Amino acid sequence: MISKVGVIGAGSMGTAVAQSISRRAGEVFIFGRKKEIVDSINTDNRNANYFPGLRLNPNIRARLMGDRLDVAGCAAVVIAVPSSEVRSVVKAAGDDLSDQILVTVSKGLEYPSLKTMSEIIRDETGNPDMACFSGPTFADEIAYGHIAGATIGAGDDPSLRATMSDLFGEFILDFSDDLRAVELCGVLKNVYAIGTGMWDSVYSNHNEHYTFLNMCYKEMCTFLKAISHDKDIFTKFCCFGDFNLTANVDKSRNRTLGLMVGKKIVKTPYLESGVTFEGSRSVKGIIELADTHDIDLPIARFVYDVLSGNNNVRASVDTLVRKAP
């Protein structure tokens, strides 16, 4: 058992991960920015803002996130803030994160650097002991202890893999030594979930939905074959499982964004940096990465064209049908 773990981020995913790993650790400290959340966790064992009905395990405590992080003694630190905040949060922490095993659960792609979250964290900390956690995992279901699978991207270090197996032992796990590819799966599935929502706003029959879902997955695999040395990445939780969850389930924020854009509830252009949907921030970066590898991603381009206001959903999906092989 790991004696002490830190979790940076007191939102839904940070709280859910803290609850899960608290069954495998002596102490878990959640670092949050909002005093009312910190106080709620410490006085009532609840995160009243996100899971008011859930009693957190008693070995979970919370601390305010200041200029420095008190992570002394933590064997591992999980970073669970939105992708747009990862660099600033890690940079502010400075040397506090130089000696621990660092695990990112944040999903996104920094633009215009096109760096994944682990690459950003390594930039700012110089810490090579890095892993990522990604899979078909809604935060509320993690928090309440439902069965879930996840992929750990952790290189090929047996010691690091053993620590991750211990820390995330509540999950059904598979592993990949291509950490970057695992993270890019988490970006790709958001892009294609937005596209699926857009498609379903026009074509809503089962045949139509699953035909498009298959088209999306084929395009994901085309991209991953070109950029990943993990030949089994396509079968892992971070890829097939997470894509299916995010594209098919209506409580997925990115699928919902696609539906709302298609039904004109949300207006385009919709690529602002401050939005809460991770996929809309990453779609341009995925297209640029594909261009560097000479990969054609017509569905990702359709998503970008719609979000940027260059085309409407109906015209774009009809074009995809006409061009489909």
C-alpha cells in the first residue's frame, strides 16, 4: 500500500480518483482552489459542489492550492485539472513535483505546441517518472465504485507499472509503453464524439449511427497506426473503450456539444480557449499533427470546419456520405 498520495484538482474527476485510490493508500490529499470545497471535504467528508450525496472515505483530506504545494511525503501525485490549466498549475508548483511519481488524468492537447499533458508536465518539472490514466471512465461512476477499465501509459519500467497496478487496483487495467499514444487516444475520442453528436443530429437511425461510429473508429486507427509503436493500442481501454463511451452516451460532454451544435442550440464558431469541452480545443491540433504525418482525417476536418463556422452540419455530413469509400 502507498502511504500518501496527492491529487491536484478538487473537481469531479479529481474527487472521484481520490475516492477510488483512497482504498489503496494510507492518506490522500486533494488540493483545490475553492475554500468552500476544501472546507466541505474536511468538515463533512463530502465534496458538496460535485458529489453532495457521496460520503468520502475518512482518509481523504483537502488542502487549499497556494503558490506552493505541500506534497512532502507523497509517493505519487495525480494531476486532475482541465487540460488548459495543466501548464500553469504545474509551473506554479515548481520543484514540489520533482521527486514523486506523477500521473496525469487530464485529457487534451496544448495548442500551438501540440504537446500532450505528460509532455507539458515533464517540461515544467523535469521529472521523468510519469504515467497517464485513460479509459472509459465517467467521474461519477468512479466515485461510486462501479466497475471500470482503464489503460495506464507508463513506459516499460516494471517498478512504475507495479506502483500503478497497486494505486489503481480498483480498476480493470491494461498497459501501454507508448504514453503519448495513450494520451492522444483521449484527445481523438473527444473529437470523434463531437462528430458523432453532429452526425446524430441529422441522421438518427441505428444503422446510420453505427455506420458513422465505425467510420470514426477506422479514422482513429489510421492516425494511431502512423504515430504509435504500440501495435495493440486499438484494443485497449484508452482507445476502443473510451471512444465508445464518449461517442455513444448522452452524458458525455463532447457528444452533447456535437448534438447542440447540430441542432443549432450552440452557435458556431466554437473554438474559444475558455470552453469546458476538451475536444473543441484539441481538434485543430489533431489536424495539424495528422498533416505532419501526411494522414487524411476527413471526419476530424468536418468537426473543425463546423466548429470554426466554415460549414454547417447538414452540408458537411452529406459530403462525408458522398465521399465515404
